[in-house]
Amino acid sequence: MIELEERFQVTEMEREKVLKSYFRKGLDGPLDTFPSKDKRKYIIAQEIIKRFEVGKVYLEKEVNAILKEIHPDFATIRRFFIDYGFMNRSDDGKEYWIEHKEIG
């Protein structure tokens, strides 16, 4: 995760601006759009991942259900979580979990 933190170096002001722009109904509400730029995706993902518990194993359908509440394109967000190390996935793709939340 340190590599990502160094790559994206986000200021608190920038983080607040991005979150306000994409979560117009508040951080507990839905996401208006999933950004196209990686840095913004990273900021958004840092917020969304808070809706999951560390150490809990989720079935894919449970992850999808949580992400569907946030945005209809839940598969893109789920894939981003895996690709950027926010979440881990079993080899068969049936189980997902977070080992730690030291992201950002």
C-alpha cells in the first residue's frame, strides 16, 4: 500500500473536494459516478472500503450487494478493490476479505 500512497499523494483538501464531488448526497449515500482517473478512484475506494469489516470473509454476492447500494457498476469497483490491493479474493473468486485498513 505504501507504493500507492506514494503514487497518489493526496492532500486532505483534495480528498474532501473529490469526495464532495462524487458523493453529492453525503458519504453514506450513493456514488454519482465512478471516476475515470486513477487518483480519484483511489480516493473514492478509500471511502467505500470503510463499509466492509476487516477480517470478515464476504461471499461475492455480499460484496456485490454492498457495492450495488453505492453504484450500479459494482463489478468495476470490486475489480478496482482487487487490482489495487484494497481487498483480497480467493483463487476461485467466491470469497473476498480485507486484511487491513491501512490504506491512505
